[in-house]
Amino acid sequence: MNPDVTILYDSIRWEEKALLEAGKKKDINIQMVDCKKLALDLEKKPKDYGVVIQRCVSYYRNLHSTAALEGMGVKVINCLNTGVFAGNKLFTHMLLKKSGVPTPDATVAFSKDAAIEALETDGYPKVIKPTVGSWGRLISKINDKESAEGIIESRETMYPIYQIHYLEEFVKRPPRDIRAIMVGDKIVAAIYRKSEHWKTNMALGGIAEPCEVTQEMEEMCIKAKKAVQGDIVGVDLMESEEKGLVVHEVNNTTEYKNTVRVCDVDIPSLMLDYAMKVER
Ligand SMILES: Nc1ncnc2c1ncn2[C@@H]1O[C@H](COP(=O)(O)OP(=O)(O)OP(=O)(O)O)[C@@H](O)[C@H]1O
Ligand SMILES: [Mg+2]
């Protein structure tokens, strides 16, 4: 039987298992494909994948397998543009601004000296983020010139992407952020991620609690999702004391285990319903 939906993965997390289970319940024919075992002959007509839900954890595998499949005419959720745009915090920043979505003020500097000069002019604290990355990795709060010099100098020895110094204002906010899961033009569920650490990521020990979705939040998330051309995304927001809600990230291959757990919304089923209806 031809698959209705292909889950393309490189490691099976709770999210991928839940999609498979939801498919069985809904009688949707799901094919699980391990991207690590995949070799695509780009000159041949592709096999029948149905709609592909891209779930690879590896940024490069995710982006390149999407590029190949989409180029061969396969519908992939999310599309290549979303992988490129949402996968990079600078690209996202520019698109959010263009779409009128409030986002933390940021500066990008292309050398250590330029970054230090910008910090000295604009002041501390600031947050430095790799433009590509997740789970809070290599994100640092820079409190003064001494720490700036140490952090930026070490980045200058890393892979070139870490030498793009993306600096954000440190947003004053309650000790939490918001993760809103969007399926199409709707927030299907949202959580607060609370933490004593300034980085509230679940991967770093944050605690999830349900978050009531307001109309303002939903309108902002729809714009953010459209800005990166996404279908199914996780929008991260903060409640800035000065600016109100700001979007600081759109996640292309979002995790939703904790959102399902605390909100009791069947996100995998909603994702499959969406994939079954989407234009191929
Ligand atoms: N400008 C900021 N001011 C204050 N706190 C911030 C700022 N940017 C990020 N944070 C905190 O750090 C966390 C990680 O930041 P961000 O979401 O940008 O990175 P990430 O590594 O891509 O995370 P994810 O795991 O959500 O993909 C946020 O959840 C938030 O709690
Ligand atoms: Mg985030």
C-alpha cells in the first residue's frame, strides 16, 4: 500500500512514536523512513512518499533531505524555505521585522573587534546566540567587556558559523518563556517554560505549564509562521516588560512532548489531519 504520510527521522523520539501511534488510530498509512539509510537518486522519479513530515534532528540532514525531496516534487512539511529561514536566528529576525512581528532588538557583527565595539557602544547585558542551533546550546549572557572578550574569542576559533556574532538585547521578563505549537493557522496548544536559569529550555531543566492562548498571541504567531513560510512550527515568545509579547524564535522541527503532556491536546493527530489535507 502506498503511504499517505512519511515520517522522515534520524532518531526516534517520543514525538515520532506518537505520530506513528496516531496514524494507526486514524487508519492513516504511515511510513517511517530513517534518513540515515536513505540514498536518493536525484535523476530518477522519486518513490511514493505521500506527504513527508520532516523530523530529522540534525540540522544539515534535515535541510538537505528536504531540499532533495522537495526538488523531486515531494511535498515536505515544513518546506525548504522554512528550514532555511527558521533554522537561522538572524534570517528569522529579519523576516519577523519585515512582517511587523515584535522581536528582541539585535545586532550582528562580523568580527570580534566589531562585536566588542558594538557591545561597548550599546551596553550590557546582551545575549549572544549562534545563528544556527537549538536546546540553548552555546547561548551566553554577556554581562561585561571581560566576559565578552572571553566568549567571543573562543568563538573565533570555531566553525565559521560561530564567527557570525548575533547579539540580542537581554529581555526583562518573568522567569519563563512561551512555546506555542502552530498547526496551520492555529495555535493548537501553548506552554510556559519556567526555570530558575535564565535559559528556560526544557532540555536545560525548564518546567512546563499550560499557557492560555490569547488572541494577540495567536495573531502574532500566525504572522511569525507566515514570515518563515511554515506549516507546522513551534513559536517561542517572551513577555517583555517593555514591549509586551515578542517572538524570539520559530522552530522548524518542533518538539511537543511536554506540550501534549501538560495541555492534553493530541498534537500528533492534528499534525496528521493537517498533512492529509495539505495541497501536494
Ligand atoms: N534575548 C533574550 N533575553 C532573555 N532571555 C532569552 C533571550 N533569548 C533567549 N532567552 C532564553 O534562552 C532560551 C533559549 O533561547 P532560544 O529559544 O533563542 O534558543 P534555542 O537554543 O534555539 O532554543 P530551542 O531549544 O527552543 O530551539 C529561551 O527559551 C529563553 O528562555
Ligand atoms: Mg527556543
